[in-house]
Amino acid sequence: MANGKQREIELRDELFLRVGRELLLEDGYHGLTMARIAAITQFSKGTLYNRFTCKEDLVVELACRCREQRLSMLGHAANFAGRPRERMVAIGEAAEHFARLYPENIRVLHIIGAEAVLEKVPEAQRSKLKAYDEHVFSLMASLIDEAILHGDLELPPRGTVRDICFALWSLVDGGASAMLGGLPLSALGITDSFGAIARGCHYLMDGIGWKPLSTELNYSQVGKNIRETLLADEAKRVSERESVQNSPAKP
Amino acid sequence: MANGKQREIELRDELFLRVGRELLLEDGYHGLTMARIAAITQFSKGTLYNRFTCKEDLVVELACRCREQRLSMLGHAANFAGRPRERMVAIGEAAEHFARLYPENIRVLHIIGAEAVLEKVPEAQRSKLKAYDEHVFSLMASLIDEAILHGDLELPPRGTVRDICFALWSLVDGGASAMLGGLPLSALGITDSFGAIARGCHYLMDGIGWKPLSTELNYSQVGKNIRETLLADEAKRVSERESVQNSPAKP
DNA sequence: CTATCATTGTGACCAAGAGTCATAATTCGC
DNA sequence: GCGAATTATGACTCTTGGTCACAATGATAG
């Protein structure tokens, strides 16, 4: 049965990826070796290289899956019913929930994004990776367009939609990167990084006069609303996950 | 003469670092090999390892120098005579000039900051690296403190000085990271990344009501002023550098 | 059921690069 | 100039990414 064989190979590939991901998260980029994957999965290196042209190929595949998952979550959030700025907040909430729910995925993306890793990845795969980001970017951009159309936002003198998008993106991305070791956060007295990023985004949106301003609308309430409806499932799993992490042993 | 020998060894170490830096920038992290440095400098690998405990040691040393240089430039800029927000703008201008003047340095910092590289660096060196960032962070934080003391700024309801600092930092850092390949900027229609970052920072500062607001004071003029006085030398070299880059061949 | 062909799996093997160390060369203090 | 200390050397090991000729397996035809 040709179909059965096909299925078997698919499962085998998934196994490679799963083990690769575990090694990457457990022992870092250098802890992930093709020989180890082969040994653990009980296949030979040759078989592994039969599917993935090189280590980077495998690792980019892992990253693609993370990005795909995030994209789908953000895309879903963008459909929140509300004014554009509320929907932007929904995207932010989704991004935060994704990061809280799958911090390993954020780390995978962070590891893979580094030049030292990326420089060995062929161009074709790199653009595959970037496509996800472009998609998220355009998601945000069209929301800003809509806000302008809606009369909620007027572009600042020398600003453009893409500028604003870029600034929000940089803020979120830079913040995530700082959380993952770019800055010694605890030494700097930053305890609530996610909150700080969210607040930063609101400052920025207030700064361009995107209505309703945070002084006009209670965005904590909006966030709560989003968490209780659109992201109900994710929010539940986040609180489960984080409560487990905070109390590993029973009293 | 002991001094002469000492001097000779110092020069040798500088040579190692210079060649290492060249290889790193020319051929990426994997293009930089200890054997190549040894071959080019006409020393043996043993001698090289006599000075640097490992490849990462050398590479972190390179990064430290970049950070030190940037820190000194930002520290200088923070002394600009003006109200706190103007001085913050001066820091921003300095950061931009540093990045424009030494884009290679930004790239070195970016390469070194990656987890795949950092994971092989012993903790002691990592904290040495982080100290520079902490310094810049506190530079910014004390400026915000001063703004509050001065009555120019009132902290938003749930915001803290560190939050604001963190947000500005993330925005700048994330933007720089995007410029270095995190985002396909040209495909997204972003042409003036530096401007976009600067504008983003102003939006953010306006958003928290940091006076004088950008509607009250012409910050383009402030920036120009900074470039013509505090950063006169750097600005001149930047324009030289960039005009050379833009017209590589004579007409 | 067997012969043939195509697909998939294997592990010995190679190359490259990080890091080591016994030994050689050099320099310094006297 | 001589012994001690410092510095330089490059052959060597070890790890890891990647290859390839060959073996095993399974599908198909007669």
C-alpha cells in the first residue's frame, strides 16, 4: 500500500523535527547535532540527510512552523469586532498570549533569526521565512489604513503608515529580544516585560493621536474583554501553564 | 627592555583583533576561523590561543570594544545643554550617528548578541558585555528622572521610569535589528529606517506627554542644532562616508 | 512465486575547524 | 654568556557536518 508507506515517511519526518526541536530547546543550537537526532530516532544519519539537506534546513523548518502558528493566531485576533485600535490591541494580546503560551517557540525564532545561523541558510528558505513576517506586517498596516479611513487616525506630518507599523513592530520585537537575554532585565528592575511592551505600544499610539486615546477608553477593559472572548481558550491555557510553573511542587 | 616587549605583545593582540574583525565582517561568523587569523597574522594557532581562551573570547572582545565606543559617544551626547527631552534626542542622534558611522560595529554587536554565539561564552564575559548596556540604560533612566523632577514629565498611571526606558530601548534595538535583516524592509516599503525609528521615539515621548511635545518644539531644528554643535565632527564624517558609498564610481 | 526495478536506509568515511600540549625558540636578569 | 622564565610552534586530537557506494526493502510484471 503506497499510501501507508507515504504516511510512514511523514511520521518519520515529524519525529525528526520533534526530536530536533527538543534538542534545540534543551541544549541550545550547538546541542542540536544531526548525529544525535539520528541516534535518538534510531535512524541513520543518511536517512536524516535524505529528508533535510542540511542542519539549517531542519532548523528553518522548525522556525517556519513557529511563525505559521503565530501568524494564524494573530490573523484570528485581527478579526476582533471593534474599532481599529481595539483590533490592534487584539493583535497585541494575541502576540503576548502566543509568547506566554509557547515561550519555546519565541526562543526558536530568536535562535534561528541570528545571522550566524541564517548565513548558512540558502536564500530560497530565507524568503520562505520572511514571508510570514511580511504577512503580519501587512495585517497591521491594513488596520492602520482602516483607522485613517475611519477617521480615528490622522498621519503625523512626516509619518507614514509603514513607519508606524515599523515602530510598533520594532518595539514588540526588540522587547521580546530583550526578554530573551538582550538585556539583564532583573538587574534593571523590569519585572513585567509584557506589560511594559504593551504600555509602550499604547504610548506610541497615543502619541500619534490614534483614537480612542488610552485616556478616552479603558484599554485594560478592552484587553480583558479580548481575553475572555476571542482568546478565551488561549488565556485559560496560559494561566494554567504559568500557575504550574510558579508552583512546581505541591505544598 | 621589558616595556618594548610588552608593547610588542600589545600590538600583536591588536593585530589578532583587527584581522578577526575583518574576517567576521567580510565572511561572517563562520568565515572567522582561528586558523585563518593565525595564517594571516603569520603567528601560530598556539600563540593565538595563548591570548584568547577560545574563539568566543576573541569575538566578545570585539563586541566589548564596539559597545565601549558607542557608550562613550552616547555619554558625551547626554551632556547636551538643554531640557531633558532635548538631551534624550541628543542621545538618539548620537546613537544614529554611531550606527551610520560604524555600521560594521552594529553588525558585530548583532552577530555577537545571538544565542548561538553567546551560549558558548562563559558567564564572566557575558556580564562584562552587559555592563555597557546597563550603563546606557541608566543614562537614559536618569534623564527621565530629571524630566520628572523638572516638571516636564508626569509618569502615566501604571507606567514607571524603567518601563519607558525599556520601551525606548526596545524600539531602537528592534529597529536596528530589523535593519540588519530581521525584516525585508525594502519589500515593505520602508526607505528611511533611521527616520522611522526617531519618529517612533517621538511618538512615544509625545504619548506620555513629555514636554516640550513635538507639537510645541521643532525637534528637527533641535536635531540640526545637535548635529552642528555636539556631533559636528561625527556628522561631517557620516556625510562623507555616505556620499562615498552612494557614488562609488566617478562619472 | 520469482525476477526486476525503484525507492529508501545504512554507516563507514571525509573534511573542516576548535582546542591542546610537548617541545623549541626567545628574552631577561644577572 | 648562562640559566630561568616566558613565549611561540605546529602536529595532534576530537567533534561534527556532510557524502556516497552499497544493502535492504517493497512494488510490479510475467
